[in-house]
Amino acid sequence: MVKNQTMDCEEAIEYVKKNVKPYDNVEMSYNRVFTPGEVINVETCVLKGGRKSCTVVVNLEGDTIHGTVDIDLEEIKYDLIEVRHIPKDGDEILIVIDTCEEELE
């Protein structure tokens, strides 16, 4: 069973930080990119200058030259369309990004 949820990009990133674990599967759509695969790790930190980072390391499905990618959700949050989380144990969740207004500096 798939649970559908609508969130803004900040809520979706918080969901990933708290709920996505190694060996879960994810399918992320952002800009014109679709990234399906198994999660290797979720890394969160604050970089120099106070910029936050939430990097999801994904082992991509299929045959590719570079089978592992690092996706910094904080960098792509304004392009994030949806995140499908398929945990090893539990219900599949489809998060549709409703709104995420870009901050003016």
C-alpha cells in the first residue's frame, strides 16, 4: 500500500532525515532527473558559512558508469518534485512537493 503525502520541500527534507535509512529504496524526481536506487547513507551537517546539507548517497538501479550518486537535497530543494520512499520494513510513501518558495537573499 502506498501512502500519499503532500509537503513543502523543507518538510520533505526533514522526512528524509528522520525516516530514510540505509538499505531502503528511494525514487527521487527533481528538475528533469529521476534517481531510483538503494540508499547507502543519509548524511546531515552544517557547512562553513552556516549552509545546511542533507546528502543522500544512492546506489543507482541498472547499469551505469557511476553506480553511486550523492544528492544534496538542500542544493536541489527548489527543483524537488517528488520522493518515493520504499522502506525495508513498512509502507511505501510517496511525497509530492506542493510548494517551496525560493528565498531571496
